[in-house]
Amino acid sequence: MIESDRDLFVRELRELYHIERELEDLQSGLAESATDEDLEDFFMAHSETTTEQLGRLEPIFDAIEAEPAPVENPALEGLRTDREVIVDDLNDPVLGDLVETELGRGIERLEITKLETLLALADRMALPDEITDPLERTKREAENGLERAQELTVV
């Protein structure tokens, strides 16, 4: 039950943690299915960034004395399901690149939204820099990832 800012912060952090963990598995598959080399490179680089982001989230759990138990995110599951349905119907593998890029943009936006909520809660709770700095860095990386995914869509 969510009864306080802290309860919501922990839940949102767990959701973000779950999203990042799921992305670790998903991105290598996306890279393999890409027909465009730039898109393949994007997903491979993003996979490395995701691993670094997970490494930043885990100490936050320690700092707030909470377990990093993942909480599933229905929006992520919806994005993945939508992608699978479309990819199964594609006859042209090059169109798959556009679908994969769409998924990448959706995931980046989802991450940014979660991070904005976490940072707003951290501000309300006056949490220290050891918590907010990694969240802010991760948000900047997600914004950069979104920008790069948008550039790949245009190409």
C-alpha cells in the first residue's frame, strides 16, 4: 500500500529497475534483428548504458533501505506486445527497423517519465545528492537515447 512519498518513491524505483532489467535482455535481440548498421549499433550501445544505469540504481536502494524487488510495468509490456504483433505481420524486414526504433523511442520516453517522477519525489523528500545525482544522470542518458532514436527514425 502506498501511504507516503517514500512508498511511492520505492515503487517507482522498483518499476524503473524492472524496466532496465528487461531492457538488458531485449536490446541484444533488437540489435540482432536490425537490418540497419546504425540501428544495430544504437541497441548495442544502449545495452551497455543500461547495464551502467542498473549499477547506479542498486546503491539507491541501499541508501533508502529498500530491496530492489522489481515491479512489472504494464506500459513496457504493452510496448513489447505491440512490437511483436507488428513484427509478426511484416513482409519487409527493413520496415522492422522502423518498428524497432519506435519501440526504442517508447522505452526512452517511459524511462524519462519514471525518472521525472522519481526526481520530483526526491525533491519533495529532500533526498541527498547521492540519490538524485544518479537519477539525473540516468535521465540525461535517456534523453540522449531518445534524441538518437529520433534521428534514426528520420534516416
